[in-house]
Amino acid sequence: MLYDQIAQNKRKTVYVLIGFVLLMVAIGAAVGYVFFNSAISGLLMATVIAVVYMGLMISQSTSVVMSMNHATEVKSVDDAPELWHVVEDMAIVGQVPMPKVFIIEDASPNAFATGNNPEHAAVAATTGLLNRLNREELEGVMAHEISHVRNYDIRLSTIALALSAAISLLVNIGMNSFWWGGGRRRSNDDREGGGSLEIILMILSVLLVVLGPIAATIAQLALSRNREYLADASAVELTRNPQGLIHALEKISNSEPMERADPSSAALYISNPLKKKTSGLFQTHPPMEDRIARLEAM
């Protein structure tokens, strides 16, 4: 069952990539049509931005994400022996290569995993996590993060993060061009006798430009919520101890927000580092009480 889910996640990576690329192309055409008077120009711009962002995130995802979250790499076991040994143990049990280990100077307990594949993965823990959790609880959290590595969730998250950022940049370029004079010629042409089809296409393009980034964000957050349940269950398979992760999640959920967490990386963490109360489609994580209830049922 678990290995079927891993295979499904790999296939889902392809589906997500295709979906985001199609959305990127549509928004590119809309931005070009509305702001640059040429859908082709928008498509070319979208292609360049998508390729650059994808190349950057796939090849440098660990360094980029860790830099965004102000994480410092643990170079040797002597720098953080307990964290190092726990990550090493969970990697051995999970049968994945030892990931790079990072620490974030923040009093709020939290952790995340990132990377492109198990061979190029990394995990990060805050100083608050290391100070507040005992070894049993730390094992539960690191087993959760190693499960993200083993289940290929990290690749899925990397792709979603890269393309969401690319879509936001594309829309920002279009809006900036508008304020600096883009799109004005088309408005003049419409007043001189543009047809109803022209007006309809303009309205649809504007709606796509406005709603596209929201759709990308909703898709990214939905993926984040779904992968958390699987990682929780996989963590228990690795530790054979649901109580360790349950107690860890209780401590994490009853903590203060992180001070320097990057908002675009919030979905990567084991719990929302911003502690913002959201509901429905805009939740970065499933409700903590639901996650704990599922673990207690195990």
C-alpha cells in the first residue's frame, strides 16, 4: 500500500507539472494579450520564466529554500550530535541516503524537508524544536520529514513552489508594464471600433491574470495538505511509535509563530510556521486535531 502511494506520488509529479505548465502558458498568453498587445509575446515570456525557475529550483532547490529560511548547514555530527544521529537513524530505517542537515535559529518548534530526490535531499529543524522535544518526539518529527523524502513529496513540493513563484512573477511583470504604459494602445484600439469578440477575449484574459495566481496557490496548498497525512502514517511505520509524533505535534501546535520563516515555503513545514488561522482551500496543512486523531487511531 505504501509503495503504491510512492509510485502514485511520482505519477502525480508529472500531472502537477503538466497542469502548472498549462496554467503558466494560459496566463502568459493572457498577460501578453492584455498588457503587451500580443499573446505570442506573453507565451514566449512565460516559457522563458518557467524554464529559468524550473531549472533553478530543480538544480538548486536545497540551497535556495534553505537560504530563504535562514538555515545553517550542520557540517559534522559534533555540531548537533542528537539531531544528526536521529536523522541518520531514520534515514537508515527509511532506506534513503543520509540527507543534509540544517538548523534554523528560531524559538518556535518546526521542521521541514526539501530537495529534488532522495539523493539530493535536506532536512531542517529549528532550535526551538531541538530545545523543546525529547528524543522520542524528535524521532517522530524526523521520521515524518524522512518520509517526505522517501515518498518523493519533496520533488512534488519543489515543482509546485517553483511554478507558483513563476506565475506570480509573470503577473507582476504584466501589472508593472501596465503602470509604465503597457496596454494603452489596445485600449485606444478598442474605443476605435473593436468587435464584441475582442471585448470578450479581453475580459477573459483579465480574469485569468487575476485568478491564475490564486488557482496556482490553491493547487499548491492542496498538495501540501494531502502529503501530510501520508508522511504522518509513514513516520509511524519507521518508528513503530505513534506517541512520539503525537506528543511532538501537540507541542508544535501550541507554540508561537516563527519569526523569519519564508511565507512561500510555509507549506513545506510540518506545521504552518506563520500560525495564521485559515480554512478550506487556503489551509497549508490539515487541521492538527485531525492529524493527531488519525495517529491515535493507529
